[in-house]
Amino acid sequence: MNNLITRTISGIVFLVILIGAIISDSLSYGVLMLFIIIRGMLEYYKLLLPDKFAIRKVLGLISGAFLFLLLFFCAWAGYDYSLLLLMAIPVFAIFIAELYSKSEQPMQMIATTLSGVIYVALPFSLMNLMVFPCGNNTVELSEFYYDYRMLLAFFIILWTNDVGAYCAGSLLGRSGKHKLFERISPKKSWEGFTGGVILSMLAGFVLYFVWGNNYPVSQVYWIVLGLIVSIFGTLGDLVESMLKRSAGVKDSGNIMPGHGGMLDRFDSVLLSFPLMLIYWQIVI
């Protein structure tokens, strides 16, 4: 009971902070996402880079933060995305630093460091392309266009998927005969996955009536959006479970009482958001 209360309170605080930052303004959104990236990468490197060569992790964190800030600045101000070429500086620094690590597997360490940037920082950095959909090169900076609706819709669908998967899995998956991916996550069932998909598609349908008039697409687009977020959100959860199993830990961290670490809370975001963004860009 105490654990349930802790999870509930922690979850409510998390939702208030996340939703509040997203709908408040672009600065609050940017600060929160940058914090999530740094904390998430710290947890990732703790899982996969346990050695004491700290400069490797520092350069990885700098690269992840730099990627987010570059995309934030380019999308917000409407500047040419050729500025992303500056990412070569911290990336090359990771290669050069490895000369001094005395590691017996330098290329593996480089790959692991860069994978943290791709796996954790890139998905959150891409969110800038959604909240600043048109850039701001045609308006005054004091009137920049910050549109949080699709990002908030994404999180709503993702949370709806979690609720649907939990309820359907608890009610229909108790027999344990239809495991989704037992080797990685023994508790996940096909019944739960199906429930999450159905509720996510329903959430997409409902969101059409909330924000659909702002985008030139039909109900079908929103329903398919729910399907994409549900499928790849589940895959993202499984990937993070695979990483934790390989490291022999239950949670990636303990920043959120009852929920674990930042990666535990946002694991389903890391694969589902890039796929949603691709779909959104193609359709819109």
C-alpha cells in the first residue's frame, strides 16, 4: 500500500511538472527537456559505461546537450540547420579523448558513448521540430510561434497506452499463456499490448475533436497516430528493459520514487516519438 501511495504521488508530481512546463512557454519546455536529457544520459552511461574514465561521460553529456540546444535554437529562430555541423566538434572530441583512456576496446567505448547521444538525446532534441513547426524566420522573435499541442497529444496517447496495457494485462493476461516478450519482460502480455493499442487509437480519435481543426488531416490520421505511438512505445519499453537486463539492474535510477529513473519513465518515448515525427512530417 505504501508503495502504491508513493507511486501515485510521484506520478502526479511528474505529470504536473511535465504538462506545466510544456504548456507554459518555450523556455520552461526547453529547460525541462534539457534536464531530462542530462539525467537520462547519466543513467544510460551508469548502465553501460561503469569505468572511471569520466571524461568519456562528460563529453557524451556535452554532445547530447549541445545537440538539443542546436536544434532548439535553429527551430526557434528559424536559422539554417547547417549549424548542426557544429556537432562535429564534441563528436570528434570523443574520438580524440579515447586516445588517453588506455582502454583495450576503444572503438566499443566510442560507440557506447555516441549511442547515448543517439538513444537518449536525439529523440528529445527532435521535439523541437514539433513545437516550432514553422521556425520563426517570418516573424519577430518577440512573437515566435510555439505550438505545444501535438507534443502534448503525443504524451497523452502514450500515457493512454500505458493505462490500456496495464488494465488489459491485469484483467486478461493473468493466465500467463500469451507472453509478449518473455525473455526481456516476463510481465508483458499480448493481451496488455492489444489493450494499449486499442485505447491509444481511441485516444487519437478523441484528440481529433480537441485539436483536429488546427491541422488539415482527418480522424484516420489521428487513429493511425495512436497506433504508431502504441507499437513503438511498447518496443521502446522493451529495449530499455533489455539494457537493464544486460546491466543486471531493476531500475535505471531512483530519481522518481516508485517509478525508478528517468529512463524508466521515458523509455517508451525514445523510439515512439521519432517515428511519430516522421509520420507527422509526411502527412502534414
